[in-house]
Amino acid sequence: MKQIKGGVTAAKGFKAASTAAGIKYQNRQDMAMIYSEVPCDVAGTFTKNIVKAAPVKWDQHVVYESKKAQAVVVNAGIANACTGEEGMGYCKQTAEKVSALLGVPEDQVLVASTGVIGKQLPIDRICAGIEAMVPALLGGYESGHAAAKAIMTTDTHEKEVAVEVELGGATVTIGGMCKGSGMIHPNMCTMLSFVTTDAAISQELLLEALQADVEDTYNMISVDGDTSTNDTCVLLANGMAGNPKITEKNEDYAAFCKALKFINESLAKQMAGDGEGATALFEVKVVGAESKEQAKILSKSVITSSLTKAAIYGHDANWGRILCAMGYSGAQFDPEKVDLFFTSAAGKMQIIKDGVALDYSEEEATKILSEPEVTAIADVKMGDATATAWGCDLTYDYVKINADYRS
């Protein structure tokens, strides 16, 4: 597996475009489109929030009923959530417009929206945006990069990644882009993530691979503890790499899953590190656990602790907050056996041994915690299972951003 430059247009046959539709933002692009030259097998995972946006309901039908997709239309600024039948109608009108211009069946058009909840989409601007993007669809890095920028809301930068992997003697490419900065506490995936590949793989295995992978990637991040109404991750495979089609769980399937995990984990970490107002990516590894589930519960409890997140912002080695968060997680462990370490590019330090503080240097600990990427490692000494969760620090700017988000 080799990481390459690119995103959603890195794989063969995929094109992208973006435009400034004026949906909410002025003087910036706020719509994007992804298009495959041929129909794709499609997989998807979606929010488990009972309040589901219209695009989520539309895309669930495409993934589970049509099982094929060829185009994706994304808008930023308005979420099309809590919009009733009118909102569902806008999804259909979006698909109808794409179908008319590209000849793609309506039930093979995915739609996605992100932004303010409760407002209706300006469908005339959405349709005008599609009309502008269709003739501008291009392959190559620049079009994909522009699309990644167009779907941002409070994100501070675009998020994309791509890799190549050999499958059955053919070079297969997987690329992706996502957006997400706030309202991030996934219960399946995260805000919006789009992954494309030219691999030939059955829809059944594609869906199984994605659903399994989100549990260890997107579902292990949190910014603020809020699960979005619009969480959507879709994976499109058009088969244009020419590899022998993967129809069983063989070596090629394992290699594909490994590459997919790299893509999804990279995108997930980019979102966690770009949390609203954040200054640091905060990673928590729980090792020596009795089971993977136990390790997951413990690690995610720590990254969602507001007190711990505030301590990371202050570069304060307040290890008591970490042990406390582990204690109320619901997972059973012996606090008097826990070892805790902090590590970053500035070094590694053990803070507690068997649940008791060591005689460490606060100055050195602060230096380690002052890096843009910080890791806490907790060894619970119960077994050999591990899990990693990703979050960010909690800053003043998070409150500022969300206090006036609608304006």
C-alpha cells in the first residue's frame, strides 16, 4: 500500500466539480459533485440519531434498495434536516436534475447536505449549481481538491487522502474526502465522508467492509459529544481498475480492507484534529484490556471528557481527570493497576504507575502536552486487547463558534 496525492478523483473514472451556489455562504464555493463514468456498487453508513435529515433517508434508499450509484451532489450551509415532506421533495428534485443532465437514473443519485438544521434548501440555487457543475466535471487532483474545500462549514481546511494497493496483479486506488468540525460524536460514522475506488468488489462485501471499518475509525472520534442528524459515509466502487472481482473474503479482500481502514482512519483523525476551535489532536490508546469493547469504552470516555479536553488545551498533565473519565465509563477495571503515559513529538513520560502519581517533572509534561498532536496511553493490565480514540482539546473558540452559528 502506498499513499499518493489526491482524494475522491484519484481512482480511475471519477470526476468532480464545485461551484458557488450562494446557499448560505458568499464569495466561496458551497456545492460539490462527484461522478463516475460508469455505475458503481455502493455502500453507506448513516447516523443512528432518530432525527434524520432528508438526504440521509434518501441515501439509505439508494444504498439498500438500488445498491448502485453514479453521482453525488453535496451542499454546505443548510442541512435539509427537520424539513418534512418539502425537504424530501428537494432530494428528489436534485436527483431529477442530475438525471436529466447526466442520464443517471434518479435512484442512483446520492445527495448530502450539511449546515443549519431546520431551514429549507433554496432548490432553485441547488439546481442552478448542478447546471454549472455538470459541464465542469473533471478528473485529476485539482477538481477533487476544490470539491473537498466546497463542502466545508466550520472546518478550517479541506480533508482528503488517497492510496494505491495491488489487488490480483492490478493497481487499485482508493481516495476520499470528508468534512466535519463540530457536532461530531458519531454513532456509525461522522458528518459527511465520501470514498471512491476503482476496485472491482461485490456490493455485499463492499457494504460489509465499510460497516465493520467505521466501528474502529469514524466511531472512535468525538469533538463535542453531539451526534449529527446528517451523518453519512458512502463508498463507491466502479471496478475500472480491472482487478479480478472480489466476491469472497480472500487475500485481496483483506488487502482492500486494510487500505480502506487507512483512508477512513486518516479522514477521521483529520476531523478530530480540526474540531471547532481546537489547537491539538488528542489521541487516547487503551492497552492491556480484557476485550476490544472494554478498550473502546474506556478510550472514548476519556476523549469525550470536557475536563480532560480543557486540561489538554491548558497543557496541564491533570491525570486525575483521565482516570476519573475511565472510572465512569461503565467498563470494569482496577484503578490501582493502571499505568498512564503521555507522549508526543516532544517525548514520552510515565505519569502514574499502579494508579499512583510518579515523581515526574511538570515542566517536562507541559512540554510534551504543548505539541499539536498529543497521545495518552493507559495500560489497564487485564489482557492484550487495545483500542484507540481521537478527539481534540476544548477551547474558548468552540463556544464562540457555536454561540452564533446560525448568524
